[in-house]
Amino acid sequence: MSRWSEMAGKASGEDYAARFAALARSGKNVHGEARFCAALVPVGARVLDAGCGTGRVMIRLAELGYDCVGVDLDASMLAVARQQAPGLPWFHADLAGFEPDSLGIAGGFDLVVAAGNIFPLLAPGTERAVVERLSAALRPGGLLVAGFGLDEAHLPVPPGLTLADYDDGCAAAGLTLVDRFATWDADPYAGGGYAVSVHRR
């Protein structure tokens, strides 16, 4: 069972979406992840939102002109995504066994984004398998972008994944670190409890 599943009973997809809607109404920019990704690949690029949740990032990228596919294991989250953007492709799947062909999705993504603490909330021991699956979904030269917390201040669960572990898994999957930032606003990373990593296949 994923660490996310252990927490899922505490909040539904609607609760999660409502929290971000409230942030948006307060004037906070809730599209930092989409803006970050849009700076990496040209409009029209094919993007996989891995662990898409309620679709906040993917819907914004689609609005900006990207060809997007969303995948998540949480049915409650996907129900909200499908309600908000019924015309976009949303798939219910476990990232640890993600195979685009089996879902009827052609492979070859230009960018895979895993926002929202996806990696720390996976089932322990599956992180490398997920990296391998996501790397395999990328075209040569494609980018894997992942942002996640590294300490208790930035995670809803006790930290269990280090950057060194993540980088090792990426290297084993044929990915090379391109850059690392402290935020989705591309602030330089100099240590700290949150990191946004960009790896290239």
C-alpha cells in the first residue's frame, strides 16, 4: 500500500481541490508547476502528469497548448479531474506498473511531471520501479521533473526518500541530472527541505 493510500481517508479529491481553489481565490498563484514545465518544453509538447491528482497542473498545461495525459491511482482525485476537464485523457493506474501501451496510450513523452510529493508518497520500495517506468515512457532527450519534500516541514508523512536515493534510481534508469531547484519558481537549490529535480533521458 502506498503512503498516499494510508492518508487518503483523511481527505477526498473534492477536499483537495477545494483547498487549492481557496488559495487561488486568495490571490496565490497555484500554477507554478505548470509554468515551470512550460519553460522546459515548447507548446505542443507531449506531457505525462504522473500522479495527476485532481488535474490542477495538467489542466493548466492543456490550456497553454500542451498535449497532456494524466495518470493517478486515487479514484477520488481522478473523479474531480474528469469533472473539471472531461475532454482530457485521465487514466486510473499504479505508477509502479505503468505501461502506456496497456492503457492504449502511445509512448514517447517529451516531459513527465511528478508534482505534489508523488515520490515520497509511493509504497516504500517502489520508488525505483516508478522511476524506471516513467523513464521508459520518455522519448530520448525527454525530461522527468519531480518536486518533493525532504523533511517533516515539507511532507505530510515522515521523510523516507533522500535526493541521493532518488538520483541513484534515476541514474539506474538511464536518466541524467540536468538541474535542481528549491522551488517551482526555479529558485536555486542550496540544500533545504524541498527540491525540484530535472533529469534527462
